[in-house]
Amino acid sequence: MKEEGNKAGLLSYVFLVFLAGIASTIFVLFKYRNISLLGVGLFGALIFASDNLSAPLPKTGSVSVNFGISLASLIIFGPATGMLVTAISIINVKEIIKRVPYYKHLFNAGQYLISFAAVSFFFENFYDRSQTNFFYARNIWIIFLVTYIFFIMNTLLTSGAISLSTGSNLINIWIFNFAWIVPFQFFLSAIAIAIAFLYIRFSPFTIIFTSVPLIIIQYTYLLRHKERRTILASIIQIVKIIEAKDVYTAGHSVRVADYSELIARGMRLNEYDIETLRNLANLHDIGKIQIDLAILNKTTKLTDRDWTEIKKHPVVSYEIVKQIDFLKDRATSILYHHEKVDGTGYPFGKKSEEIPVFAKILCVADSYDAMTTDRPYRRALTKEETIVELENNKDKQFDPQICDIMIDIIKQMPAKA
């Protein structure tokens, strides 16, 4: 019943935002009426290309120069033209091909139109169009200000939708998903200023030298993102094949990635680091591909020789992951994920500050999953037993700060049936 209530609330919110977006668009068009067909054609084509070549962000949304193009059209032509250009950006062919649910289309359109209508009204009331000096200080400040007004409105509306669908705190969602891209908005302001100045000062042809290269760079980033995802998906599939051969560790790496993310969020790491950590967690045991399956599936006590073989897997994992260009700088986190802060871990006996933070997180997440998974030689520990085990090994095996965060996470987890 609660889930049905959340869904109903979310859909009501989506339709409210969409209708408000349509209403605000009509308001701007009737109030200002300053439509440039040339502006709509040129900037509409640019923003359509930009939106359909946008690259996804680590957790939600996408990165593009859309708003920079919309803002430039607002500066050059006024609110009505800027509003129509912005409306064109909601025609996302990628989402149609992927069959994104209709309510997501409606929400994206509504929240984008509301946000731009608000900044258009604000901009036109405070921007001094009578100034012959394009770089008049007050006008430049207005451009930067409306950029951040748009960003805050846009991301808060999106955070509201996520909050309704997940039941999470709105402010926490905003901080975790959007706070880290605040500096990017400064870049969008600079883009808008450059496009508008060159267009006004010289000619419409200058957009070839301003907007088009940016869209090409954005498209290159999209291709790189797809390449990264393909490489990771292939390697993670190998990990799943390895784990599938052992019923006791099936899904282990995925769970370790989930726990690592929870810890990272508790530490308030940025989204880029969280995404990198998840990738490392998914690959942390890939070195087990070199271990004899007879050892991995052994139901009796492991011999010293068995342990010698198992202890090689962090090194093998490291050797594999360091070949991945976008993970090589953090690959040592995999190499050291079985090290202990008191120096009794393996493979090198590193301790305390010698161990990277990511490795310490992986150590706690990996150990927690091992504790809560049934093994041939013992049952999974209960919630209470796990907390005791973590407390007992704080400052020995585990970093105390990270250990405390994991304990807090466990306490908030629902009890297993």
C-alpha cells in the first residue's frame, strides 16, 4: 500500500510539474512575443543536437551544454525565442528509442520549462538591454546569477521526484547527486557569454566556432563513456562467471559494490569517487580466476598451501585492473583491500596510513559480506553478531571511522525475516 501511495504521489507530482511547465511557457510567449525565427532555427538545431548527444552522469541525469545554448538565445533574442529554443531541447530521440516511460518525458519537459521560464522573467526584468557595452558588469553578474537560479530550480525539482519515488530525504538527494557539479554551471555561463558576444559582435556564423566544437567535445565524451561501460561490462561478466561456480560467493562483488557505495556516501565522497569505488569493488576479486576451483569450493579447512594460493588474488586482480586506463590510478585499492590497519594483513603487511582510503572501504565492505553470507563451515552472522565482530576488529583489521560508518548503516538496515 505504501508503494502504491508513493507511485500515486509521484505521478501527481509529475503531472503537476508538466502542466506548470506548459503554463509557464504560454505565459512567457504571450508576455514578450519577441520571437526570432532565425534564432529559433539556429539555436533550436544546436540544442537538439546537444541534448541528443548528452552523456549520462554517474548516478542521475546527464551532462550537456544545453543551458548554455538556451541562455545565449535568451541574451541575444529575448525570452520568447529562448523559451522556444528550450522547448525544442525536450524532443529527445534517444529516450524515445530506449522507450523511456512517458511520465519521465513529461517530468523532464515540465521541470526544464518551469526553470527556464523563471530565469527568463528574472533576466528580462534585471538585464539592461540599453547598455552598448556587452561586458557591462551588472549584466554579466545577472547572466551568472540566472545560471545558478536555473540550476537550483532544475535540480531541486528532480530531487523532489527522486525523493517521492525512493522515500529518501530531498536535501540528501540533492547533495549526493548534484552538489558536486555546481562548478560546471560557471562554465555554462561562460559558454553563453561567449556565444552571445560573438553572435552580436560579428555574425550568426560564429556559432560554428563556439557551439559546434563544444557539442563535438560532448559527443566525444559520450563515446568515451560508452566505451568505458562496454569494457567494464565485459570484465564484470567474467567476475560473475567466476562467482557463479561457487554458490557461497555468488553475487559477492555486486553486494560489496553496494556496501562500498553506502560507506562512501556516509563519508560524503563526491559522485566521481563513488562511481570509481563501485567499479573497483565490482572487480576486486577478479584475480580469483587464477585460483584452482578445487580450493575455492573446498568445504574442509584450508591448508597453508591453499591460503598461499588465495593470498595471491589481490596481486592478480591489481595486475588486471591497472591495465584499465580509467581505473589504473586507483588500482592499488584492490591490491591492498586485504591489508589491515594493524599491519597483519596481506599481501604486503601495510598498515594505517599506508593503506589507501578506497582499500579500507573495500576491506570493510568485503568483510561484512563475508560475515553475512552462509559458508560451508559456518552460518551467516546475525545483525547483532556482525556489529560485535566489527567493533572487536576496529583499529585492528578495520579503519575505525569507516567501521563506525558501516555499523551505523547496519543499524539502519531492516531485520531479515
